[in-house]
Amino acid sequence: MKETTKFSVRVKKIFRQLGPGLITGASDDDPSGIATYSQAGAGFGFATLWTALITFPLMASIQEMCARIGMVTQEGLTGTLKKHYSKFILYMMMLFSFPAIILNIGADIQGMGAVANLLVPQVPVAVFCTVFTIILIFCIVRYPYQQLVKILKWLCLALLLYIIVPFLVKPDWLDVLKHTFIPTIHFNKEFIEILVAILGTTISPYLFFWQATMEVEDMAHSTRRVVVNRRLLRHMKTDVNIGMLFSNFVMFFLLLTTGSVMFKAGMHKIDTVEQAAKALEPLAGKLSYLLFALGVIGTGFLAIPVLAGTLSYIIAETYGWEQGLDKKFQQARGFYISLIVSLVIGLLLHFLGISPIDALLYTAILYGITSPVMIAIILHISNNKKIMGEFTNRRWSNITGIITLVLMTASAFALLYFQFK
């Protein structure tokens, strides 16, 4: 009994210490990400399982650089860009980031509403979308940063629902291991497109901005004076690695669930999260369907504040407004108004008849174009001694960063090639 209590205390202590890295990683598995992984699993079975292993070190490396930039400079990425780079780069980054983030918010709200409608068909999708948006606005404006972080950390547990589902459907585990460690690549348009979509979903520019800004917020809310040193950076790296590992772990199980259920049943075309949830019910049972659907709603509540918050921080840092989730509405009006407007525009996409799939396609294109540029800038900042002092990149960070840059650049060209072919 004592051993159990000690273990419980240790787990709670670790959970309390986790912060920006965990939330950033978990928010990566948003409803739009779930749709992408469902498409991959349904369309190609276990063939893309290996991508969960490949993307982990790459996204962990970039997110660690962003976190380190935030901690050392005490500014978000936008503030660092504004101070050390040309306005052209700053405004081009904003030009591509804004529509992508808005479309992502809209796709996530629609996904949550559609899945909620499956659970309670008597309530229209539009009503659920509106109610979810109002709840999100209320929570973000009402609760200060520290309370919001606690809420977001508990919402991360919603992702654990996806780890349960494969054990209910009982896949062929030897086949799973084979496809996890031996990459499968089909050289055709459909497979290359889904690989590009997976990369764009897991390594998204909005996560770069959120990670850096949240490290600044976290340090500002520390009860004691924080001095950046190697020990503090190790703690940050642990947080980031756990967050990214958690994200990829969930991604793996989503691919596994849809690959073992839908692909084997001949359901190769899944366009939306509600289609994926609905398909599970007759094939894998009511419980699997319910867990999948609840997970979509939980991850939406987790990811949308990250998306909207990222956009608000970018605007506020660009124009020098008061900012921060810890501030009251009256203290940071511009910051909160831009956040509310982004959510309302995202909601309006449903009423304008813009489909989630179209929104996701446009988002993928914009992220695909923006990611290589942002990764190149992050690498440049991380190696700039004038900005980072003694905390510049080490060799392994540069190696993984350059691999990520090359991969994302190739993905961007592949994405554009297939769209305009």
C-alpha cells in the first residue's frame, strides 16, 4: 500500500512539473489531426505506422529550440523576429499564419460539433458549434493563465481514450510491429499526399509560436526568480520530449485503430472525424465509437485555445499591445478581442458552407509553405550568439533541425506539385 501511495505521489509531482511541452504536444492531436490520421489508417492500413517513430525526434528537436528561444530571450518568436529580423519576414509570416490558423480553428469547431451531433442527434451541428465556441471564449477570458493551464493539462487525458480503443478491437500485433519498424512507401500520388499531410499535421508552425510564448509565460509566473541555466534547460527539454512523445504515441494509436478496423473492413475513404467515429460503431462496437467521439470533443477543447492564443500573441507582439492569458480583459483588450474574433470567424466557416475537408486542405497548403521558412529562421536564431549567448544549438540539435528542414521543404514542394499537377 505504501509503495502504491509513493508511486501516486511521484506521478502527481511529475504531472505538476509538466507544462508547455505537454500541452503543446497534446494540442497537436486536434480534431483536424485526428481526421488526417483516420484518412491514413483507413486508406493504407498499417502502412504509415512508422511515421510516428520518424516524426518524434524531429518535432521534439524543433519544439525544444522554440522553448529555448523563449526562455533565453524572454520573448515569443514574433517578438524575436520583430527585434532581430526585417519587417518583410515578420509580415510574410503573419500573412501565411493567420488564414491557416483560422481555417484550423474552423475545422476543429466543425469536427467537434459534428461528432457531438452523432452522440445527440436531436441537437443540430450548428447549435453544438455555437455552444462550444461560447464555452471556449468564456473559459479563456474568465480564467487566468495558471488555472487555464490546469484545465488544459487535465484535458490532455482525453487523448488516453485513443490508446484504449485498439485493445478493444484486437489487431494482429506482429503485423503492427512489422509496419512500425519497417517503413512502407508507395510511390503514388495518394500515398505521398498522405505522408505530406501527416508531416504538416505533426510539425505545424503555430506550435512553434505557442511553445516559445508559453515558456515566457511559465517563467513569468514562477514563484521565485528564474535564472536560465543548463539545469533549467534540461527540465524544459524533459517537458518538451514527454509532450512530443505523448503526441506521437496518440498519433500511433489513432493510425492503429483506423488501420485495424476501417481498412480491414474495406472502408478506405474517410474524409471527416465524424465519419471515422460513425464507422467504428458497427465494426468495433459501441464503446469504441463512444470513446473515439468523446476524444474528438476533448481534444478540440484542448487545441482551439492553443490555436486562438497563438494568433493573439502573434498580433499583440507585432503591434506592441498588452498581452497575456494572465491579464484581465480590461488590461489586454486588443489581445482578447483578436482571440475572440478568431474564434467567431472560425465558427462562421460552418455557416458559410466551407467544408472541414476544404479548410484542412487549405490549412495544409499554407502550413506546408510556412513550415520550412519558419524552421530555417528558428535554426538561424538558435545558432545566433548575439541572441542566444551561450545557449546556442549543439551538434545534435542542428543535425535533427536540418533533417526536419530538408524533409519539410521536400514535403512543401511535393504538396504544391500534386495540387497543381
